[in-house]
Amino acid sequence: MPDTPSQLCFLLDQNIPMAISAWMKSEYPHWIIQHVNDLEFQGKSDSFLYKWAQERCAIVITYDEDFADARMYPLGKHHGVIRLRVWPTTTENTQEALRRLLTQVHETDIINSLIIIDNNKIRIRKL
């Protein structure tokens, strides 16, 4: 669990390329970054991943649109969700989308937010 405000924790869903985990770890070594595959959680349900992330104050990064559904995962009930909507879903496009977010948005605005990133813009919903 993070012990300082600048030590963010992320859970990368299985639909996020593994190379993104390595890139984020090299760019942000002070953050806790875990990929579903590293945790051997492949095939686990969204509710399992969500619960695991909340127990660890982790922000979920995913291409899965279900995590952006406020009825299932309401704002104020999670530590943060970053929902990627970039196309095509290549490693390069995923990295570029996350780079835009992480260079343009302050860390405090990422926490407890639903963030939707497409090829052109970043939308942030906070409670």
C-alpha cells in the first residue's frame, strides 16, 4: 500500500500490454505498478480485480469499458480508474495515451477519479 502521496499504486488489467508495465516501472520507479499477469490473475473477474485494487488503494488501468460504468463502480467508491479508448490498441498508442495523461494531469487529479483517454482528449470525472 502506498505510504506517501507521491507513491501511486496501479493495477494494469490483462488487456494492457505487458510492455506498458515495464515502461511505467522505468519512468516512475517510485510508484507501485503491478500487471494482472504478474500476479497470475489472468481470467479473474472484474469484481475480483476491483476488490483487490481497492484493498491496495490501486488505480485500475484498463481497456475494459465495464470499469467506466458508474453504476457498477461509482465515483467515490474506488481509488481510481483509467479507461483507455485509443485505437488501434497497440503498445505504442497505449504508451502515448498514458504519457499524455501522466505529463498533463497532476497526480492528485488521478486519484479517486474516472479518467477516460481517447486518441485526442482526456476526460476526468471526480466526485
